[in-house]
Amino acid sequence: MEKVLIEWGDLVRTEAIETDVFNKAEKILTFAPTATSLIVNLKVINSKQSAGVPTQGVNMELRLPNNQDVRTEKEGADLYKTIKEAQQAILSQVKSKKDQNQI
């Protein structure tokens, strides 16, 4: 997917995570066809070696024409759930912009 850029940060790259991100991105890009790119940044906030619950962060930025970009930042212990929450937040923002006829 040429419009999707995954920045792995300090997270280990796996095909399963990559596939999940691309599947979520496909839905976002279908919903926002004018988007020029989707940047997904994955990072470890609290690693398994440190005290407390292991936590990952997901930042998504959807680049849209006319500086109408939308972004979200989510954190959680389950990376797949956190990616889905970020996807839902982006879709909600895009829907809101569409309802306002800004896109």
C-alpha cells in the first residue's frame, strides 16, 4: 500500500502487525479517498522489562488536501486493540469533516 507508511519506532516489526495495520488503513483510505497518505507510528511506552503493565502507543496521521489532516494518539496494553481504537478515532474525525462538507 503506497499511501501507508508504518514507522516502527522501537517495536519489533512482524508480518501480523503489518497486515493488521494495512487492513485498518484500507478501510480508512476507502472512507477518505482524497487522502494523500496515512502515517502510522508504533512505539513501546512501557516495555515488558520495566515495572508496570507493558504499554504500546499508536499514532495515526491521515494527510488530506487543503491542510485538513486528522490525527490521533492511543495507548494500551494490547497493540491490536490500540490500533483498532486509533482507526476508529480517525474514521470518526473523517466522518465529522464529511458531515461538515470540509472534505
